[in-house]
Amino acid sequence: MLELHCHTTYSDGTLTPAELVQAAAAAGIKALAITDHDTLAGWEEAIAAARQYSLEIVPGVELSTVWGDRSLHLLGFYPNPDQLAPVLQDHITGRKRRAQQMLDKLAALGYPVDLPELGAGMAPGRPHIARALVNAGYVQTAQEAFERFLGDEGPAYVQYEKFLATDGVRLLRECGAVPVWAHPYLFRGGPLEETLTALLDAGLMGLEVYHPSHTPGQIERLEALCDRHSLLKTGGSDYHGPGEAADQPYALNRFNLPLCLLLPLRRAAQSLVPQARESGARSRSIGK
């Protein structure tokens, strides 16, 4: 019972890390990854809460990058926080700039809203703006906010600041994290196999095969690609909080993934530790 893609209030989830851990334990999950967007800030609370449930926390992150001028997300598992967290501070600052640009566009369209105050280490995103639009009474649901304003073709949409996916893969590896392409079939920036080739050349180590947006046929194709390229297979519900029935997409533990998928992920992370140490030492030497 493995869940390798979840979000908390530190990015665009609606449950705190402790609440997510409680919900995961109730859903029968034995190992849970915290993969907030561009921040590691939720790990400590999750790890503390997990102790009372004998639940393993898999430390992770979902890194926002671009490829082909479109958003491409990378999951990174078991990063060294001392190396990665300082870099992510720049990403959080960039997310704040992006959010403000979207707020400015909404105001120009006649729909002014304010974001709620976010704590240190929290990464703002479109779901926060969608909820603000709901609270202001401009739309009835967050889905309507995306359809009218915030979707990729919407009038208030703003692209992520440029950070190439290939650079993201290299960054994760340098910080000891196993880089995995998140929900590949949601990517709209180019042919899947062409993009995969570029990511493999940069050091990609896995694909998120099992995701609620993937059809059975797409899952089979991703499994075949993993076998062909000796890539790790991961999966998760991409859970952002309650609101879905247990038998609907994005519900916790939707795939009932076996824990045996976690062992090769751990081994891959261990193989990166010497590389990460060397990279960290190099960075400290340059800074002297």
C-alpha cells in the first residue's frame, strides 16, 4: 500500500501534513511520499505525525520545470535537504511572482482577489487563486475558475519562469534525489518519446506510470517504456485533499500499489549519495 504523490497545505493541498498522514493511515497506506510543489517544508511535520501510525514517510518534492514552452513536472525522491532547500527558495520566490502576475491579470479583467497569507516555505499556485475566486463569489467552483481564467489557455494564465526540465533532472540528481517524470501524459509540450529521450540524456531515472489521468492503454505503454529503458516505475493519486469519493480519481490509495515498488527506489537513491556528496563538496569549495 504505497502512495508516492501527495500534496499538503505547504503547496496546493488542503490538508496539513499531519492531517494527510492521518488520512493516509486510515486508507491503509504503509509508505507515503510528501511531494509538495517546489518546497520541502512539510516533511518535518509529516515525519513526526507518522510515528504514531507506524507509517513510513518518503521525502520528496514535485519540481516545476518547462520543456517545449510548456509545464513539465518532475518528482524527486530522497533529496538531501541541505543541498536542495536553498535552491528551492528561488523557486518559491518565482512562484510568488507568477501568482502576483495572475492576480494582476484577473484585476485587469475586473475580478480582483487577494491570496490568503501563506506561511514561510509555502509555495503559492493556481489552486490558491482558484479558491480565492470562489471565496470572492466570482465562480462557483475551483474547476470553473480554471475553465474560465486559470487553465493553460485561460486569460489569466502565466507560464512558469524558465527552468528547463533537463536542468531540473540534473539538479535533483546532484542533490541525491531520484528524478521521475510526473504524469507524462499530462505533458503538452511535445511528443512523449522525443521528450523522454532528452530527459534520459540528462539522467532521468523513472516514470510515474500509475496516475489517475492515465488510461489503461497509457499505463501499459509507460510500463513498456520503463522496461525498455530500465527505468523505475512509480505511481500515486496526486492527492490534494478530500472532496473525491473513495472510488473516484485522485482518492488516496487509489491504485493499491505494492510496497515492493519502493525497494528499487530506495536503492537508486542510495546509489546517488556519493554523487550528491561530491557535488555538495564542490559547491562548498567554489563558495570559499
